[in-house]
Amino acid sequence: MSAPAAPGATQSPVMRAERDRFVALAFCWADVLLELDGDENIVFVAGPAQALIGKKPEDLVGLPLDNVVAEADHKLMHSLLGVARKKGRIEDVAIRLQGARGPTMPLSFAGYKLDDLDGHYFLALRMAQTQRRGKAELKRSGDSNLLEGNSFAEVAGEKLKKAAESGEDASMTLIELPGFGDLKDQLGEDQGKELANTIGVYLRANSLDGDSAGEVADGRYSLIHSHDVDIQDLERQIGDAAKDFDPKGEGLKVDSATVEVDAASDISEEDLANSLIYTINRFRDSDTKKFSLHDLSQNLSTLMSEATESVNSFKRIIAEKAFDVAFQPIIDVMTGEIHHYEALARFHKDVNASPYETITFAEETGLIHDFDLAMANKVMEWLSNTPRNSTASVAVNVSGHSVGDISYVTGLHQLLKQNLWAQGRLLFEITESARMDDLKGANKFIQNLRSGGYGVCLDDFGAGAANFEYLSTLEIDVVKLDGPVIHNAFRAPKGAAFLKALAGLCRELGVETIGEQIDDKAGLDFIRKSGIQYVQGYLFGKPDTDIKKFASHGKDHLFPSRKLSSF
């Protein structure tokens, strides 16, 4: 269905032909088609406008575009049209219309502007997809509506790779607004959110395809853009917007630096995204009071190259299983008997980083899922080679990142299904180096393991408020108290009372407790008096690839009731 042009509107044969060509092509893609004149008034409509907006196409003709677009998206819409004035076109941006019952669900918006046709805009809109096929849904910052770090890196990897393959120019620019947090606090919650949203609009409008901008941290942003974007002009726009909000009229200083990213054909889109994650996290955590943003961008370019090389190297480690498994026993504090062993990764000498640094790198670059699965496979292989009458059980670490990763969960369940004999001999220890946001999904993962006969431990417990949220939400078998928490409690006047209360709470919930990093008799005595049931630490030996060394740990005098266990 279409509507005639508004009274008095000029529709030359050339313009009508161009519009008809647009309609013919756009109908292959769009649900609703619009044509705007140079003043952004609607002159042509096609498609199920009434179903989406509640108005017939002929009732829309002559209305300003603002009457059709949801108010919250007005700024974004005008910014995008401003981009179209400069670049000629916009592609695949989420916009909501103003329907009869309020804003519609997001529509994917694309269009272009032709100056030789009286400056008319041709717009196409279709129902936007809320889930990316084969990939996790993109996460956004609540105030700015910009992509969060990992989601931005994923999108940036796609855009940069696509641009490189098509011969187009694209860059990544880092932007920092010193003092943003202070101004946001002064403005209060509502105006602070509006400022963040306004900045987000400017960044999205100038980013590649209108949605390639991310919020790295409060006042720190990153965007992928074509080379014809005037970054200095963007700085000015953001600065002016901040000045409008600032009661003092001072606004904010805007710093930026462009990082050239090599998206050559020999690096995959996934590896590029992984390297970007690592690089962007360095920007997030950097102290630009010591280093200028320009210096930082130069360092990040080098870091980007190093990260790409490290990603490829770590993928080879996973593929070739170029790491060993070391074991450390968990001891009953009363009897000295070995309850189980924790499996720890030990990388070969050519890896110039500690195991902790290597695992952190894997988490930051999105490779931890593959490594966790490789580790589980290696421990399962080790268990399969132990004597059948062995009672040794082993805990395998699982990053909080992996708990929600479909490929990891699928691969792990396939491994367990193929090795049902491992029930009761394999445990899983969820490390809290990465915070779990989806606790409902995490609990489902945990209960699937427990119902299959595999115990689950929550590692690094007690270090933050989130731990108690975990304890109240996740049904687990064991918690391992973080070493620094125990050391601090040992030194603090009320530390023993704190640990006793924590151990008592766990007992009430039917959860066992382990104290880690216990390296001397004083620590063992403290743990025992606090009511914690198991202990792990150098007092009973450093991690070793030969588990037989722990059959008798040589500390019998610490446990009068000790009954020797054997492997």
C-alpha cells in the first residue's frame, strides 16, 4: 500500500523513477518504506504502517518524521540523518517507532540521501532481530545504550574484518571524558542518564553502520568508524552537549586517539575480536593521568599486535594439549585424610607467564571456554589411566565465563556422557575470577552436574558481596574460602568470629568448607578452631604432577587421629 505525495510536493519523473527503484529493491528487505523531503517530512509510505504505528499510510504523509519515531530515539534519528547528509547512507541501526500503544519493538533501519533529488531521504525499516544467529545476544550499557566491552569487540571484529576484505577504510578511536563521573553525579540520576544517552547517540551516529560504538568504562568509549568521519567535529559535538547539561556551563574536556587495527586476511574474525577484547580491557584499566591518551593509543597498537600473536600461541597450546596437570591435595583438618585433589594447569617453559596470568589472559580474550574443556579432557584421560580400585577424586576448575558458554557446556556434557564411570571421581570447581551475571543459568548448569553425580565447589569465596548472593542462589556442595580472606581474618581481632560465623552458615546450608593457602601449623590450627572442615596449602606440599607423592604427606603429628590413606 502506498500514499500519494503531499499536496504541493514536487515529484519529477526522475524522482518518481528513483523512488520506484528504491521501493522495488527495498521490498526485498524491508517491512515499511518511507520517503522524506529535505525538511524531514514524510512524502511517501509503503508497507504495513498501520499494523506497526496504528496509522494508515495516507495519514502519515505530510507529518514530520518526529511524529513517527519514538521520542526516546529522536536524537539518534536526527544524528543518523546528519550522518546521511555527510556520507549519503546509513545501514542496519535499531530504531523504535511511536505506535498506538507506545514505542514499537526495535526496527532495523537503513536508508540514503540523494542531493540531486531535492535532498530527499529514502528509508527502509524491518523488524529487527533480537538475537544474533549462532552468537550470544549483544549486551549494552543501560544508560548510554552502547555496546559493552566484549560485545563491542565482537562487533568491531566483524566490522573491521568486513571492511578489510571489501577494501574499505576503517579505524578504531578511543575517547575519554575526564571528569565525566563527577559531572554525572552532580546532575543527579535522571539528567546523568540523559547525558550518557546523548553521548551514546553521537558515538553511534558516527560509528560504522550506526552501531559500532562501545562503552569501555564510565567516561571511556571506543568506536569503529570510516576514515571520512571528522573526529575533531565529534569531539566538539560531545563537548557542546556536555556544556548544555553542566549547570556551570563548563562542559567536559574530550580526548581521543585513533588506533589503526590490522584486519588483514590472515587473521580470523574470531581471533581479531579476541585480541580487541584484550586491548580494550587495557584501555579500561589504564591510568591516563600518567600517560596521555595519544601515548596510550600508540602502546595499544603494539599491544594489539602482541595480543594477536599471544592468541594464536594460546590456541596452539589448547590444540596440542601443550600443558601438564599438577595436583594438590585437600585435607580433612581432623584426620589428615585426603578428601580429593585439585587439578591445576602447568604450562611448558616456552610460556613466559605464570599460570594465573595465562588463565587471566585466556579469560580476557575469550579463549577460556576452549581451555577449560581441554583441561577437563586431560583430567578425564588421567583418571582413565589410574587403577580401577583407586578412590582418588579430582576437582577440575571451571571459569565463571565458561558456565554460560554453550560450546563449553555442550562439549562437557558430551565428555561426561562418554565416561559415565567418572561419576563420584570428578568434581568441578567454579572459579570466581569472572563474575557470573546469569545466576539462574549458572544454577541450572550446576544442578545438571550434581544430578549426574558430580560434586560442585565454589572457589575464591568470601572476597566480595557477590559471594553471599551466590550462596543464597546457587545450590552447591562445597565452598573454598579465599586465601587472602583467611589471612586477613587471622590478623584481625574479630577474624576468628567472622570465619566461625561463615562456617556455621555453610553448615546450616549443608555446604562443606575448604580453607586454602594454609602454609604453616598456625594457619591449620586457626582453620580448625574456626570450624572449617578441609584445608589446602603448601603445608602439605606444593602442586605436583606425581600424585603418589601425597599418599603420605609426612604431617601425621598434626593429626593425632590420622588414618593413613593410600592412592
